[in-house]
Amino acid sequence: MLQTLWNSRVNCIAVILFAVGFATLLLHRNLFKKILGLNIMDTASCLLLTSMGYIEGRTAPIIVDGVTDVERYGNPLPAGLVLTGIVVSVSVTAVMLALTVKLYERYHTLDLDEIYMIARQEEGKEGEK
């Protein structure tokens, strides 16, 4: 009973975190804030997967003392998915930050609307030539 209550609380926190990240992603124009929102969403999904995969009273699936009973060990799949998700998230964040730095060097702003307007002006100037 207590475990179910704990899991429901953690799941609610994960959903709230995901909503905060999604709102940040949608409502802010700053690219850096959008990247932070995406990372919050990723963290929420990792938290949700971790809480769903946890089973109280079970241990890591490492055979000790020859005990091979399935009921004693937890499922390693959620942990593997979370680790893979973290690696992918770090890689995607690194690429997004590198592109953000390049955009800032070119346009001297991180506001998406300003970048779009400057790019349209540059496109218009090249079309006149």
C-alpha cells in the first residue's frame, strides 16, 4: 500500500515536471530556455521510467549464491532504458548548445523571433543582388 502511494506521488511529480518543461519549451522565445525545457522533459521521463520499474523488496538482477528465482530480482529493462535515454539526452543537448552558440555568433541574439527576422532580411538582400 505504501509503495503504491509512493509510486503515485513520484508519477505525479514526473507529470508536473514534464508539463513545466513542455510549457517552457512552448512559451519562451529564448533558445537556451527552450533547451532547458527539453532537458526538464527528459528528466521527467527518466523519473517516470525509473519509478515504474522499481519493485519494493527486489534486488538488482545479479545472481548471488546461486539463487536464480525470478521473483527475487527486479526487471533490468527500465534501468537500461533510462541509461540509454540519459546518453541520448546528453548528446542531443550538446548538439543543440553547439548550434545555439553558432546562431548567437551569427545573429548576436538568442531570441527566435529576432533570428527569424534577421534571416528574412538577409534573404531579401541576397534576392535583390
